[in-house]
Amino acid sequence: MVRVAAWLTLALAPVGLLLVLDGILELQWWGSAESKHLLAALDSINTEYGITPPALLRGREGAVELIVLGVLCIAYAILGIWLRRGRLWARSWAIGGGLLTLLLGIMGVGSDATESHTVAAYFEQLHGSAIGDRVPAVRELLFPGWYPWAEDIIQGAQVLLTLAALVALASAIISHGDYFTGGREVDAPPDEWDSALSRVRDQSRRQREADES
């Protein structure tokens, strides 16, 4: 179970990378000429006809939040290496970091799911008004249709994978709690102090064996 928890934690690295790339793509779109023309067209329609512009992706701040969340997921995923080695500090950080990234992911998914003024609803308003002919012009300036789908899929994967990693880690702690230690690295070479302790233990063992014989 420790191995499963470690691999699930490590699996968040590619998900975090996808979040970073998605955020960069959205920032690139927000800086493009198309986005400026689209915002100008939406403001014009709102001024003339009182139709409120829709929520476009997550906005610039939302794109930055995706990048930050992606970096956090990558940093959290690195803990999987030390979880596999049974490090106690990695277990503590994995619990805290996992809960934090899970909470941030749920907040992001929740805010998107509760957004009622979507692009689709906006187009329905335009079709139901006297300016339905504006829809093709607005749609032409809109971001690629796969942007929001990719964002939703990646965010959903991040939440589910983080939850799975936390559940696996909790199961590993319950079933193999003694696997996690706070000692020195298992792959570090023995130092002089370790060698001295080994000699003392060997001498004590030989002395006990001599006394028993």
C-alpha cells in the first residue's frame, strides 16, 4: 500500500504540468488581439442592449491560479520519492500538501460548476433578442472550444488523483505505520558514529555468547 500511495503521489506531476501549460495558454489568449476585440464587442453589446457579458474561462487571475496550483502539484508529487523510502517527514508533508491541493482543486471546480452566466447562456440570450445576427461575429473572436473542456478535465483529474493519493496514504499509515521512520536516509553510507555503535553491539553480543557458554 505504501508503494501505491507513492506512485499515486508521483502521478500528480504530469497533472501539475498540464495545469501549468493550460494556465500559460489561457494567459497567452488573454494577451492576444482576439481577446481585446472580443471584450470590446461584448462591452458594446452590453452598453447598447444591456446584455451582460459571459464569464470567459477563468480570467487572467484564474489562469495564474492554475499555474500556481500546477506548481504545487508538481512539488507535492516529488514527495512520492521520499514516501517510497519511508521518510516520516515526507509522510507529514504529503498529508498537509495533499489536503491543501485538494482544497484548492475543489474550490476551482466548484467555482466553475456554479457559474451560471456561461458563454452558451449568453448565446441563447443573443438568439432570443433582436441582435441574434451578432452571434457569428462574437463566436469568431472566442477562444478555441476545447479550452474549457481541457481545463475541466485536468482540474477534475487533479482533484480525483489527489483524493486517491490521500486515501492510499491513509491506508498505508494504518496498515504499515512502522514503515515510516524519521532516521537518516537508508541509502546514506554509515558514518563513524554508526560504525562505533556497530562495534559496541558486536562486542556485547560476543560477550553474552561467551558468558552463556
